[in-house]
Amino acid sequence: FTFNWDRYRYYSPDSFKAINLVKLMGAAKFEIDAMDAYFDVTSRVNNPKIKSENAILIPSDFEFHMSDSSFLRVQPNNAHAYSLLMVYKGENIKINGGNLIGDRWEHDYNPVVDLYGKTYYSHDWGHVTHVSGGKNILLEGINISNGSGDGFVVHGSTIRAEDGTPGKAIISENVIVRNCTIDAS
């Protein structure tokens, strides 16, 4: 399935429900060619589940392919946390090609108050690419840049139990990053 995104420029997180629709229709691959777009992926809480609801979320047993002419960008914001492209509790996923770009140089670094009333002076949880509780994940040939925090991060699906065991967390396993460039993050 190939979707022509040429006439679009700005998207909310709901815009990429098309990926889930394609998956529900039985397809196993989503391809993007020429595209230069900004996505509002801000999160007012640094929680992987909540961040996944605002990110471009790639589902299990799926391939997401971008061309060299694909530029997916974070809409400049003042959030202390965001994830542009994310795998959350997913497995058997391939993501390749394209350019994923954060808002590092346009970001508003003023203090921000999260949903729970806590003030954050640091904005270092702006992730361009984020795997949280992912298994058998391949990222290949992607240019990742300009995160206000990390260009690429791998976590469990949640924090561990107090005794240090995984508890209810799904631990990320077999995450491969191959021939990617991660810059200015």
C-alpha cells in the first residue's frame, strides 16, 4: 500500500491512524515517498504509554518504509517530552529509510508544568525515535537528527519493580539499528 502525501504539510497524531487502518485491512507494509511534514507529537507527561498515544506509532508485525525524500518533523513546541516515531509494546517491526527530524533548534526551552503540576526546567526527553517494550525491531538506513533530547532511545514499557526485576514491564529485546545516522541530539 502506497499513500500519496504530497498535498499535506501539517499533521496531528490522529493523522497516522492510517497506518493502523492499513494494518486492519490486512496489509503488512506502509510506504511513504516524497513528503515534508510536521507532526504535533507533544506530551505533557514523560510516560511511554501516553507518549505513544501522541507519536507516529508503528504496530506489531509491520514494516514502515520511507524514501530519501520523506521528511517527518516534530512541530516545534515547548513540551519537556515527546516522541516522533515510536514502537510501544510492539514486535517484529521493520522501519527503514527517510529522515526523522526533531525540533532541537526551534524548541522553546522555558520551564513547563506537566499534567500533574510538576515544573520541568529540562527538556531532554524529546525523542525522535523511541522503542519502549519492543521485541525484534529493525531500524535501517534512517537519518535521525535534532531531538531536543535523544535521537534514538530504547526503554522497557515502564519502569522496573522496586526490587529491580522487570515486574509488569516488557523489556525491549533484539533491537537492531543498522546504517542509521543519528546527529545533533
